[in-house]
Amino acid sequence: MIAKTPKPPYYAVIFTSSRTDIDEGYAETSKKMTDLAKESEGFLGVESAREEIGITISYWKDVESIMKWRINADHQQAQKSGKEKWYKNYKIRICKVERDYEF
């Protein structure tokens, strides 16, 4: 599903990852993190796809909201599990969206 975002500017956090073969707890944690992010101040939406690589883009009102999400205790625990079990590697990019349009 394509996220409905407000008129720019807003911010995007792009999480690109390569998975390990370990699935234990991954789906549950992924859903929990999405649900928790949706409750976070400044959260605007999320889009995700997984094939050879996983790409999750979350949208945020401002950088302060992103930083609050980054230090959320449950999110930090999920990050730790990701590093230990689920991801071979990942990269995070934070971008300011200055323009968007749609069809």
C-alpha cells in the first residue's frame, strides 16, 4: 500500500536490508515495530517490500520525531535482535522530501 503523506516538506527514513536465514520472531517483531511506529508522534506512514533485499520507508513529520523513534526502548531491542539474528547487513538513509506527486 502506498502511504498517504501530507504536503511536503516531511522526512523519509529508508531502511534497506539483506536477511539471514533466521526467521524466528522476525514477522512478529516487524509487525510490532510498525504498530508502535504508527502510535509515535510525527509518524506519517510506511511502505515496505521484500525480495532479494528488503526496503522499508517510513515517513515522519520532522527530524525530532525520527530521533525519538530511534531511541524508543522497544525499537532499540528490535535493532539489537536484527543485528544478532535477522540481518546480514543494512543501511539507513534519512531524507528530506521536498516534492511529491502521484498518479
